[in-house]
Amino acid sequence: MMTKEEAIAIILAHGVAGRRASEVPLSDARGRALAADVSAGSDFPPFDKSTMDGYAVAALDVASPTILPVSGRIVAGMEGAPLQRGTAAKIMTGAPLPPGADAVLPVEDTAMMHGGSHVELRRAVKPWQNVARRGEDFRKGDVVVARGTIMDAPVLALLAMLGRDPVPSFTAPRVCVVPTGDELVPPGDAIVQPGAIYESNGTLLESQLLEVVPSLRVTRVGIARDNRASLNAFFDVGLDHDVLVLSGGVSMGDLDLVGVLLKERGLRVAIEKVSIKPGKPFLFGDVVRTDGHVCTVFGLPGNPVSSCVTMELFVRPWLLARLGSLAPLGATISARLRVDRAIKAIPRTQHVPATLRVGADGATVSPVRWNGSGDLRGLAQANALAVLPMGTVGQDGDVVDVIMLPRRVPLPNLDS
Ligand code: AMP
Ligand code: MG
């Protein structure tokens, strides 16, 4: 059986190999990575600009407090007339400094006189005080955002500030999510058959994918049943996509046909089992059609928590690598484990749903009440997964790695 680290290495290499770039509208780029360096088309700021509401002056005229005639008014978005020496011009934040001026005295340090014809400047100013110089943030031609940067809010805004739309982005794969199982009933329907349960992995996996990239195209086409005809019909549709994410049917049960049937369709298996808990049965590979179309296939275990964890551990980094991210794995956090009873060692890497708290004396992580891989409620109450390497006991006080669950934040540590 493969280790988690071996599996991740294979998955990342596969994701990188599948990258394609294209221009996408800025509004669709959220969460994706830039496919090329973006450099500035002009200096920024593009002109010397006032950082305050106040009066533009020549600093030499205001070497000490003084009174000057007011010769004009400049607002953001206009170009002021040249400033005559010995005068001051009223200026607003963001407005270009008029030629001849080299400093701004904030309005708080001034007083209007004679109905506004003159102004009392109550402090001395130095050259370039309260002025953002042209090009001080970056210069024309500078690389401002590097290839591989994930386009989150500030990066998207920076691209907008550079006037860029569309932007070079790695193409997002089209994903099809297919839960499998005879027992599954779509939420909203009535359960009539004994032994039936509601289908939750479709919602889970689609939501997790959209958390990575909101503009990802995720298709759901219903629930496949545990027989040849049904699975093959769903594979016909699913394999048409760039990625097929299946849940269930990949373990050792009599009706676990997913792997068998995919192999009949030419699945090149790269990973079949990974020594992690939860989530041991895990299928990864691709199907190359005769017309050349390649579909990457993830077969996730059916238990909801296993599905969620394998999505986090494997599908998410694959997607981020495919999308060009420079850091598809993100950072792991270290925290001190808090347990009443030690967590037993097993020959697999354990991922324990837990609460990460951060306080003045560092981070602690305590497992939530959790009944195993079917207990989605336990997971929903966690903000992190505590990681115990293969063969490691988890004792109270041990320092362990922690994976933050996306969109969850560390909680304050009430003890510290
Ligand atoms: P499987 O991997 O198909 O053997 O499923 C393992 C367990 O997960 C079984 O108890 C299934 O009923 C449950 N399960 C499988 N798929 C889903 C799903 N889509 N939604 C909720 N539970 C599921
Ligand atoms: Mg099943």
C-alpha cells in the first residue's frame, strides 16, 4: 500500500502535467492561478499625488508658518494648473500635484482666511511631505504579479488596478461528480425503503471543489447504482469531462464495481490504496479515449468523512497544481495535542477531526467527539485535522501537524 506522501507526489506531478493556459475574464479568475507574469503598463502611482485633503504648496514657501493667497482648487481626476510661487492651491486626496508644488499641508493644519481667498498655514512642510511620488509603488515594466499567484481578493484588485481584464489564467478543468450506491436517496425525496439513506457526498464534493475555485464548472448528473449498466451509463457521461470524481464503490464489497468497470474502460491506475485513516480505499488514474481525450479519475471512499478527507488531501492539491498554484499543499501548522486518553498508533497516517485553538502560549489541537468515518456531524464541528504519522501514538502534549479545513478559522484559546 502506498504512503500518503507517495500518493501526493504522484498526484501533484499529474496535476502539473495537465496544465493549460488561456485568457479568462477577471470575474471568473477568482481562486485560479495566473498563467504568466503580469507587468505594469505604467508607473504607479501614475503621477505625483496628494495623500491628504489640504493645500498644495512649494515647500520653500512654507519653511515656517505663513499666510498665502489661494490660487486654485484641484480634485481627484483632474489636472491642476501650474502653481505659482508664493501661492497655495486647495487639493483633495488622490488629486495630482500641480507642477510647481512639491508638498501638501493637511487641512487640519490650516485655517481659511478672508472668506477663502487666503489660507493660514500653521506648520512648516518639507519637500514631498504628504505626496505619493510617481512610480514609488512600482515602475512601468516591473513584474507586479508573478505567474502561479493565486488570484484572491487583493491580487484580483491589483490586476484590476493594472487595467487587466481578461487575465492569463490556467484553464480550470470541467469536473463531473458522481456518487454511487444502491442505498442512496436524493435529499428532499422521501425515504421509503428500509436501509436507504440520504445521499450527501454529491453536495459535499461539489461544495469542496467550489471552495477551491468558485468559477469551477462542476456537473452533477444524479446517483449511479451498483450495477454494470448504471455505472457504465454514468461513466459515458462522466468520462467526457476533464475530471470524474466518484464516491463509493471502491472498497472490497461484492458491489464495489467502480474499479473493475473503469479498468475495463482502460483506466490507467496510478494509485489504488493509500495507508491513511480515514480513506484507505482511494482510486486515482486516467482514461485516455481513442479520440485522445484524457479524463482524470478520482474514486473516493463512500463514507462521508473519508470522502471529505481524501478530497482535502488529494483532489484539492491536484486541482491547485493543475490550476498553476505555486503552493498546492499550503502550510501545515504545528500544535500541541490535547487528549484525555492517548490516540493509539496504527500502521496508517491518521487524520483526526479536531478543534485548533490559538492563544498567547501557542496553538493547541483537541479532537472533537467523533464516531468514525460515517460521522459527518463530528467533522462539521471541527476546524482542522490533526495528523498522526503512521505508527505514531498521540499523547497529550505531543506536537503534531495540523491541516486547517478550508473556510474554518482557528478559535481563540480560552485558557491563555
Ligand atoms: P462504499 O464506499 O460505497 O462502500 O460506502 C461506504 C459507506 O458510505 C456506506 O455506509 C454507504 O452507505 C456510505 N455512503 C456511500 N456513498 C454515500 C453518499 N453519497 N452519501 C452518503 N453516504 C454514502
Ligand atoms: Mg457503496
